[in-house]
Amino acid sequence: MFIHSVYFSLRSDLTPAEHDRFLAGVRSLLTIRSVTDGSFGPPADTDRAVIDRAYSYGMVLRFPDQAAHDAYQTDPVHDAFRDECGTLWSAVRIFDLDTGPLS
């Protein structure tokens, strides 16, 4: 399984319409055919010194393998998200994990 984790820090000056556009864009990513499963949301309300809550929204997508992830990266829906929403965040951090083939 291949896990793609993305952490967006949205710009502080977003209008409500821009915020809604971002959320709609993230939801569109979940519809990409090569995505096995996915979810997104704001940081959890946890209070431990080791927790990094320095982001606005996180998204975790699961793929059966890296080839499916690579297909996601070039999918027109993903390209549209970058084009339409790429100016809405001040920073993005991405972490990919390859946990091996599905059992």
C-alpha cells in the first residue's frame, strides 16, 4: 500500500468563498479513480508537546501501490486542483509512505 499525506497551511486572508473553493477542491481529489481510500480534516484537538498542529487541513490518501499514486499525480482532477487552489495555501508539506503490497 502507498500512503500520500498532505498538510496544507491556508493563507490567513482567505475569503469564505476561497475557503469553500479549497474544501471543494480537496473533496474532488477523493474522486480520482486510483485513490483506494481517503480522508481530510483540520488538526485534531489534541494537546501533547509532540503534536504538530501547524497546519490548517491534512489529507491522507491510500493507493494500492506507487503506480496508482503516480497515476493520481497526473490525473486531470489533480491538475485542476493545483491550478484552481494552489494560491490558497502559504505552505504545503507532503509525506509519502510505501508500506508494501496489499495482503
